[in-house]
Amino acid sequence: MAHTDHQTMRRVLRREIAGTIGLLTDEHDFRAMRRYRTFTFDDHATYLKQVDDLLRTRAAQGSHTTVALFDPQEYADFCEETGLDPDIPSSRTRFTAELAGTGPTLPYEGQPLSDLVPALVDEAVRQATWEYATTLLARLGTCGSCGEDIGRAAFTRASDLLLRILDTALPGEHHLVCSVTGTPETLVSVLHSDESTDGSVQLDEAEALEFTTVLALGIATRSPGGLVMRTSAPGTTDRIYGWRLRGDGLEPLTAGEVFDAYCTDVDSGDLISPESDVDYCVPPDLGPEGRTPPHSH
């Protein structure tokens, strides 16, 4: 009887343990790990199938699992820095545990790997973009004329602009894209928000932080860039409008400029047929907060 009770308690405790799985999302990373003798998988498709089965089994048992993006080069660097042997399973476990706290991760909620893998890659890109933009902002230092921290001031300015954009938008689902070039890399950030008729706005805080940081970098460095928003609501046509970065503020795009941007192939320059039920229009006035302040860094 006591033995049975101990087994039952252990099963209960296993359900209390959260787990993290480091996932090799593409064939290139999978081949890089095959150089280790103790990594016994031969085929990436079979490996993904086994991961999917394991995730489903843990979920059926009531266990919570987080999926982390496993990067072979970062793993090799980690082992070199910590003095671990990269060709033993415990080292991979240690690295995966580190990823759970610092790397791009997503909770497994029963979704197929065909959905989870691209979402995990998008999360990794989002995190890398935010870290890169944050680093560049921090390097800008202080203004030579007023002594203000340029990066912090630009982030405050970008936050104000984003609030004004959301405040002036009609209720509905909003899809915002901000792109900044010449930093030296082109950075693109996406933000989704949902505004109900009572004015309450729902958005992902991590997305909003990254979006604001990229916009702030464009403002602080006076880099070419732009911001476009698409609003969708039941029973109405989608509305698309945007701004170009100009100094410390945003300059409205004309309806024609928005139309040209959406109806021109970026690579070939050829015209693309416009979408039906879409209104390419001028953005609303952002008010004094949306205009360039008198002092610029």
C-alpha cells in the first residue's frame, strides 16, 4: 500500500514540474548538431515527429512544456564559456535550461509543429530586433547641447507617437508595421492591437516594447523609415494609412503614396492589383504631440 502511495505521489509531482524542450527548427541547425556522437537522430523530419509526440504526451499527462529555439552555434559558445563537454546530453540540458530564462520561447498549447515552428522563429527575430535596436540606442549617448540621454528621449517620443496613433484610430483590429533603414541594417517591427467600441485597447506588451524601440531608433538617428497601419472591423472596409519618419516626428503619407506602396512589388517594381474592400487613405491628425518638437538632438 505504501509503495503504491509513493508511486501516486511521484506521478502527481511530475505533473507539477514545468519542462523546456530545445527545438532545432530547420535542417541546417539539425545537421550542425549531428557532428556530436551523442546526438542520435539521423533525420530532421523524424526528429520533429518525435518532438511532436513528446509534446502531446506531456500535455495529455497535464504537464506544462515550454519550447525554446535551440541554436547550435550559441550552444557551442555556451559550452566553451562554461567549460562543458558539448558531446554529452547533460550539457544540452544545461543549455536548454538557460534558454528557458533568456532565449526565445513559446508555451506548448496543443498547436501543431507546423504552427509552432514559424511562431518560434518569429519570436526569435522579434527578440533579436529588440536587443539590436536597444544596443544601438544605448550607444548614442547624450545630446551635446542639452545633455539629455538621446536614446531615452527618443523612446519617450516614440511612446507618445504610438499612443497618439492608437488614440486617433477607429475601433477594430490594428496591424502596424514600422521599418527603419540605414541603422546600418533594416529593421522591421510589427504590432497587433485590438480596440473595442468602448475604447479599451489590447496589445502584447513585448510587441509594443520592440515596436517602440525600433521607432525610437529611427527618430534618434533620423534614419529613413515609415509606419503603416491597417485597421479591420466587421461590416466595414479595411483602412490603410501611414507616415514617413521625418526628423523627430511623423509626416503623413498621401492616399496615393499609400496606394503606391501597397500596390507595387518591392523586388520588381511592377504594379500589383489593389485589394478589394480596402480604403487607402490619409491618416488622422495626430495633433501637437505628433509634430516635430522645437529642439532636436
